[in-house]
Amino acid sequence: MNPSLSDPIVACQDLRRAALYWLQVEQPSAKANGVKTLSLHWGAGEIGLDEKIDLVPDRAIPGRPLRPELVPPLAVKHRSMRTSEGRAALVHALAHIEFNAINLALDALWRFPRMPRDYYVDWLKVAAEEAMHFSLLSAHLRQLGFSYGDFPAHNSLWDMAEKTSDDILARIALVPRTLEARGLDASPPVRAKLAQAGDLAAAEILDIILRDEIGHVAIGNHWYGWLCKQRSLDPIITYAELALRYKAPPVRGPFNMEARKAAGFSDAEIAALLS
């Protein structure tokens, strides 16, 4: 790889600075492609990592386009899967989740200094995979005759990121281990709905996403456990306290137990879900 000196990733010369740069980028495909390229630069050893520096955004975060229009969750219309527009609306909702997930991973990467090196490497992996998911869904949406931004969407994932911006423990507990873990439960019925509607290509993309999301939630579980150990906290008691303090949405079944166990939720944590 021979990156140009004008390449913003190389200009940043640091993984966390580059993550903040791409978080602030507004254009979705540019952000997704930039994050995938960032992962390649890191893998090639072409940029460094300063775990200790405190960074400050110089633009609004997250960078996002003017569309889709952001509305309250209950204002997002449910369309019939019997229509091409209804199927496209569902694929659009999935693409919006993945776009938010890119931003969430980048934010976890730049925002919290003085974590172990592996923490930043893990969240770069997550960001790159979320970028790939977004690209797959966006391309499929175009095949259906629509583009990302054509339907309204809600912002609840990023809302929780803002609430937890002051505490990495709360962020890890309530974003990857709560909101993103809900995707493990939701993925099989959504996949079935798309397959039954005849959209087998979208169903296959969901298979890829579920496989990768198990790993992403596992990363969240690993660092939540690490942080609780560092602070001498009980993970189950602490989670309940954080969920109450930050008004996290209640986690309701049915649960994808196989996926949750594969993602590293303990028997005690699963029992707490069912109680």
C-alpha cells in the first residue's frame, strides 16, 4: 500500500485521531469506505496509537447526512412486507442501524483514553465490520430502487451514546451489551420475514451481520468484565444500577439464547434477563 500524503488517515498518523476524523465525516459511503481503509492502514503498520492523549472534536459528532429525517421511534412507520417499498423500508432501517453502529464503534475508539491497546484494536475491528455491513445493505437497497436516506429513521442508539459519554463503564454496559445485544434477539425473526417475502439476498446479509454481531457483543462483554474487575464491582449488580441510572430501555424477550451465550453472557446474566 502506498498511501498519498493527502490521505486523511495518514495525515492523522494516529488510530484514535483517525477514528475521530471519520466519526465527523458526514457522507455515509465516504465514512464506511474510510473506516475500511483505516483498518487496512492499521493492519499494515502505517499508523500509530496514542492511548493517553485527550482528544476534542472540532466539528459536530457524529457526522451524518441531512437525510434520513430523524423522528421519534414510535413515528417510524411499519410498512407491509407485501410491497417492494415495505421491504426496502426494512432494509433501510437495518442500514440505519449499521450506520449508527459505525459511529458508535468510532466513538468508543477515540473518546476514552488510557485503555489497554487491545481495547482500541477491538473497536477498530468492530467499526470496520459495521462499515462492511452498511455497504452491503446500502448496495442491496439500491438494487431495490432506493437509497439510504429515503425513509425516516430514529436516533435512539446515538441518544444512549450521548447519555453515556462521561463514563466508559456505562457506555460499554448500555450500548454493546444492551442495545446492540438486542440485535442478536431481533435478527432471526427479521431474517425470516425477509426470506418469506422472497428477499433471499437480504436474508443472507442478515446471516453475515448476526455472525459478526455475536463477536461485537462479545467484545462488549469482555471489556465490561475487565472494567468491573478494575473497579472491584459486581457485574450483575452494577449493570442493574447503570440501566436504572441512565434509563436504559427494558430488555424483553424472546431471547436468542444461543447467540447470547456465544457472545459471552454468563449463566447468571442470562438468569437475570429471565427473572
